[in-house]
Amino acid sequence: MFMLSVRDRPTELMSLVPATNYIYTPLNQLKGGTIVNVYGIVKFFKPPYLSKGTDYCSVVTIVDQTSVKLTCLLFSGNYEALPIIYKIGDIVRFHRLKIQQYKMEPQGINTSGFASLTFEGTLGAPVTPRTSSKCYSFSAGDQKMVEALRVWASTHISPSLTLVQLCNVQPMQYFDLTCQLLGTAEVDEASFLLKVWDGKMPPFPSWRVLTREYILEGDLNQIDRLQNLIIDVVVYDNHVKVAKSLKVGSFLRIYSLHTKLQSVTSEAQPSPLRLEFHLHGGTSYGRGIRILPESNSDVEQLKKALESADLTTCQHHSTSPHPEHDATLSSSGSLSLHDVERCQQRSATILTDHQHLEKTPLCAILKQKAPQEYRIRAKLRSYKPKTLSQSVKLHCPNCSTLQEVPHEDNLSIILQDASTKAPDTKLHNTLLYDSKTWSTEDQGGRKVAVHFVKNNGLLPLSNDCLILVEGGTLGEIFKLSRKFHSVIPVRSGQEDLEILDLSVPFLIQGNVYYYGCKNCSSLRTIQNLNSLANKASCISYSVAEALGVVPLRYVFVMTFTLDDGTGVLESYLVDSDKFFQIPASEIINDDDLQRSLSVIMDRLCPPGLKLGDSYPWLECFIKSYNITNGKEQHVCYQIFDTTVADVD
């Protein structure tokens, strides 16, 4: 086997130099306990960071043409030995990746001999591997694999919206920034200052961190000359060590940078506002810093922007020799001070009805009797639960009861107990369904039956097929739900198949588990599915109606502590998908939706900050109602007909 040196020109040599014929496993064929080679497109990643031990860690989620995602947890004592990923959409090749099961999902971890290559995902870009290894194999087949992934990604993967230039930033935004480092300074033990620019002028004046000139590293003349094009980024906690190692002049990508408006005391203007830039501690949402090489295509574009920056306009706006006290606004076409204030005061929520209601202060609401409806404008002081996944509950629209979403462990036990009863072959192969049975090899010959429900006497394709699973474990049912449109767990009754106890889902579609209310449901046997006009649609409420199930709704249940300066009021949020514009039924098993919810809550209630100007206003409708607890009566409040404004 011939190996290529990093110093070689792989795009010219790869077709001439033979390499080992590696076999690559599609992501939909991964099995626990195996060691595989895979290719994938980066959907999410965390730049390498120090773990609780001595190793660096990186988290990478990839996807391929099978549309299956794989999350990989990678550790190494060497920072550069981990995949060199710069942005979502990059393509990675992992050799000798071990697959294990985690929460019923395959997960990749690195083992001895693990190696990675990274490629730019842009169509037409050179196929040049990134790696810290001094040698690696690469064949013409590998190049075809990268190019095929690029073509597929161009039509199936949405481009990342997180990369933003400074001219387009807005308050209360999280974004990724490609920039050049012009200066550094230590603020305190837990924070560090980076002065960066990307050649564009922000639409708001940048907040300045007060520093003494003798502790600021960088070209002070250049920093003074470019002051209106430079922003001050304060990095915190675990990012400080990385920030201190950066060299002035290097090109960076800062991930999950956070902006917020801050009032600044100034005699020149009574209420100037500045835009602050913070890289908060932790690694959530891929937060971190990465140095980009000058050969990177994004750096090449950045250099062009820096070379063409309008320094004349910049100098024209530099009216003060001390940037820390400059209160002028930047850029022609930028917002006036009135517009900046209006932007900051804009509500983070939108009212969807009842616009005729006048705003009522909280102090007045607290004195009035229930029931009533109000329109309020307040800030979110705090919320519960802090662990957002715990906010999802199951709600019955008939009896109004709330219950916890069953835990996977409990589901597994119930299904395991049900699997001990062998399927009754007398109930197989009816006019409604065709049946197939098999025996497990390693579990005492346990029998599992799958009944394929027909549509007008014919079996539909798997992606349109409703199946009934009898004797299956949770893991087996979960795998089947990925292949078939809908799954109903069943058991053999005396005369017909029956759905299981409503402690488990009566219907599973993809990652969504549908539950029924034990109090309100009157269960019917499976043959009642004959009443469905179109079996292929398998709409959850149609299945529920046919089987006598009163379906439970997934809802967010949260307590918001609202403060408008006149009073403090606790209000409940009970909502399925309208307020957050995120389906509560899908968020439990979707990491991307969970991250979206965290971003929304961080925007509504900024973490680590005191209630003040930095908090956005929430305009809401709330209704009061009475509840009786024993002999005592209490007034409660609930948010309704309100939705979160677009994050962008």
C-alpha cells in the first residue's frame, strides 16, 4: 500500500497512487459491537474541548445518502488528532470507528487505530483532505465518494444559516463568525478579550471593554484606525485557555457567539446603546473557537473582504480618539438611536388574536377576580423546569388530566412481559392482514409475529404500510418503526388481536409515540381497523377512533415568572406547538429540536444576567381562572394565543 504525505498534492496524485481497498458502511446498516469505516456530511459538531479528564473531546453528528444520522463521541490526548472540522456541511471519513448502542440509537466512538479525514463540502472545491497525520491513504474511489456526497448534500442538506457577517448581526442572536484577530487582553481570571474584524461594519456601534493600553496586545495604531470595524468579543470560562493561546493576526471561526444590547452611560448622549459580543462558557450548541488556515476557502473570501474594506468611511465615523467613549453610530444606512431603542424594545413574542384588548399592568391583574382575560407586556424573570425535556407532558382533552411521558425503561419492561406470551396462530392471516412469525435465536426461542395490514386487499410498500407487532421488545419495535409507516403493538386475545395496556403507545410513527387516556378510552379489537377508509394514511386520530382510544396530546407545561416593573405574576404555559412553534410530540427524540428550544429560552430569559435592559419584552395574553384545593380557592393564570417571534 502506498501512502500520501500531507505535503503532497493529493488532488494530482490520488488517481495515480493505489491505496487499500477499504469497505465503507452506509449509516443505515450500522450494527452495535462492530468496527466500521464510514463517510458522512457534518450536521452538527463541537470543536475539540477539554473533557473532565485529561483528553480532548469532540462531538460530531453526520448523515449520508440514506438520511440516517450518526452521532460520534471522539476522545484524544492530542487536540489536532481529532477531526479538523470548520463548519456544518464539511465531509468526514472515519476509519476504524466502533459502533455501540446508546439510548437505543447507534453511536460511534473512536478506538485504537482510529483515523479521520475532513473535506470541504462545497461543490467544485478541491478535494483536499485535512488531517494532522503525516500519511494517509486516498484513492480515486474516495474522491468519487466525496464528490457524490457533495452532490447529494447540495439538494438534501440546507446550508448553514449560522455563519453571519458583522454587517448582518442583530441583538439577541447566536451565530458563527469568521474573522481576523487584531488584539487580545486579559479582563480577569474568568474572561478574556478578543478584538476581531471581518471587514464589514456592524449595523450597531460595538460595546468596548475598558482596557489599559499597556496590557492590550496588538498593533494599537491599526486598532485605533479600524475602531468602527472592530468588535470586542469577551470569552469566558473554559474558552479562556484557548483564547490566550491565539496569535494576533490569525484567522478564526468563533462558534455560537451571542449578541445583546447594552445601555452605556455617556454625557454626549442620554441613552446610547451598544452591541455586546459574548462567547459564554460551556460547549452547548458547538460553542468554541477554531483557528482557520490561510488556505481555507472561507479565509480566502475573508481576506478579500478585509482588503476591500471601506477604511475611508470607517475613519469618517471615528470621531473620538478613545473608542471606549465613542457614542456615534456606524455606517451609512445604519439605524438611528431611536431605531436602535425601538429594536431593543420590540417584543420577543407575537399575539395571534384579541388585538383589541388593552395592556394591563400586573399589579392591577393581581387585584382582580377570576375569570378574566388580559393583554400584558412583561419580562421573563425565571421559568420552570430548567431541564427543558422535563417540560413535555401528556394531556387528555376530555378529562384534562396531565401525566408524565413514560420512560423507555418502563416501556421496555411492559413489552418484555407481554413478549412472554406466544402469539396465537389461529388469529393469523385474516382478510385485514397477512402474518409472519419468527423465533429469536438467543432468547429461548421467543416468537415474534408481524401482521401486515392490507389496503383494499393489497399489501402496500413498507413506507406506506401499517404493521401490528406481537411479542416484540422495545428495541425491535423501534427498528421496525424506522422501516414501516406505522406500528401498533398488539397481543392475542380470545377472539381477535388487541392493543396492549395503554401504558405503552397504541401507535408509533417514526419517532412519535401516541398514547391513549386510560380513564376515557373504551378499547375495541384490531378488526375494527376495517373501518378505516385508507389504511395507507394511518392518521393517528383515525386509528384512535377505530380502536376506541381517546388520544393524549403532547404539551409543553411550564411555569413563567413574569415581571413588568409593577408586579410579579406566575403564569402557566400549557401548549402543544403554537407558542414555541415546535411540536411537543417530536422534541423528546430530536436533538436538533431540543437545541432550538434551548436557544429560544436563552433568548427569552438570558442566562447569567440580571433582569434589566438586556432582557427582551414578552407581549402575551393571559387568562385567570379559579382552582379549589380542599376548602381553599386560588387564582391561577395561563398564557394563551401567543407565539414566539422568529429567532432570526
